[in-house]
Amino acid sequence: MSEPDLNLLIALDALLTLGSVAEAARRLNLSASTMSRTLGRLRAVTGDPLLVRAGRNMVLTPFAEEIRERTQNTVFEARSILRPSVSELSLSTLERTFTLRANEGFVEAFGAALISAVATAAPLVRLCFAPKPEKSSRHLREGRVDLEIGVLGDMGPEIRLQALFRDRFVAVVRKGHPLEQKADITARAYADCGHVVASRRGLVTGPVDQGLAELGLERKIAAVVPSFPAALAVAQASDLVALVPASFLINQPLGTALYMFELPVKTQSITVSQMWHPRLEADAAHRWLRQWVLKVVQQRFATLNT
């Protein structure tokens, strides 16, 4: 019996992950015609169409859906075998791009320090920060990102995680705001102000509102913006109160323009973690990256509490 062409696994992984012959060809630096012929070979080997036309797009067959994650895991395992062990990892010659999926608050607070630390230790390593519009383990499972950074959501039991730091929300107003003049900002004084909320999904209420409701209070949400920088900009130019994570202020010096104060209601702290797929658990370079993320983040976050 002839041995199967294991190079087909690489093509199969690209096709099943991207669901497109053209996109798979671009990822593997092949022509579209070459990838089409490879798909034909894969169909012959597996006895399944794998990708079928649905209007202008291609969709995976049930069999392709069934084997997609197995294929990804197999390819990752094969690549990890051919990568150096921890003792043989040479940072000076390590050439690799790591994709980190994180929200803009994390990138603004820790991105520059992490990029600098990684570049100093491994000058050929590139960090690619991808946007995070929603919580999902799909990007980790499909191998699109190396690390997911944020608050643990419905990530699935197989996802590995490591806590980076515990965060909390704080309130920010412009300098000269009436609340700045108060020695003790009460929950009622806080609730009586207008508020600007940052939410990519347009959500209006959250844990702060639950805390106020327990006291029989309700704040007025005057505006919803898509990001924390936008919330700070609105607060600086108005009498609205912004709500932002404390970590976000690491690289946002308040200076003479803004005033920060602790919330007058109790809210739960937030645990920010780094998460990865178990297929990368033993990967030497990935383990090195995780160690640096933990070190840099904890060092930067410590400056906020000193």
C-alpha cells in the first residue's frame, strides 16, 4: 500500500479553515489553479466533495465540518514536532508571527511595553494584535490566533488560561466637574449625573447599574460610544461621567484635564486572563510568549497601584 501524501493535510487544513479555494491558495502562496487541483486530489482521497458551491460562496460538507478540528489539531501537532524544544529555542533567530486577540484597552495599556520587550529578546518575532468584537473560542480552535486576552467567557472546557491581573472599573470626569469638588462622592450624587457608556454592542446597563438598583437608584445614560477612548473624550468635553477599567488609565495620564475617582457602589472585580488552545501548550516559542505577556502585564499593572 502506497503512503499517503501528508502534504495534502496542509492544504486540507487551509481549505477547511478558510472555506475558500482562493483564500487557501493565498495563505499557502499557491496559484488558484494549483489549489483547485489539490482540492480535486483531496476529494479523491477522502471520497467526499469537502467544499461545495452555495450561490457565490463555497460551504463545507457535513464530513468536512466533522474533520475540520481534527485536521487542525493534526497539522499543529506535526508542526510542533518539527519545532525546537525549549532547550534548543534560539530567540535571536526565532522568526515567527504571533497573533493576539485583545480589545483596544489592553493594546493601549500594555501593547507598547510588550512589543518592546519581545523585540529586545527576539528581534525577528512579530506581534499582530487582532480586534476582539466578541468573546468566542472559535478563533483559538481554528488556529487563527495564538492568544486570546480578556475576561473568560464561554470559551469551552478545553481552553487553557492563566490569570494576568485583576481589574476594576473607575469613574472619570473633567477637571472642574462638580463631583471633583466633593470630599465624599455618594452613590446618589454619582447617579444624579449624566453618564457616557462605552460598549461595542450598544449595551446600556451593567454591574454598576445593578449596584445602584440595590440602593434604589438609577443613573441616566446620556450617550453610548463604541470605545473607552471615545468615552474619555466625551467626558473631558462635557459634564458626563465616563466608566473605564482602571488598567486603561496606565497609558492615559489624567493630567490637568481629567479627574478619576472610585465608584461609590460595590462592583465585582474583573479577572483578565490569557487563553490558548491546548495544541499550543507544549510549543516552546508559544510558552516563551506567554511568560513574557504575564511578566510585562504584571509589571505595568503594578505601576497603577503604586
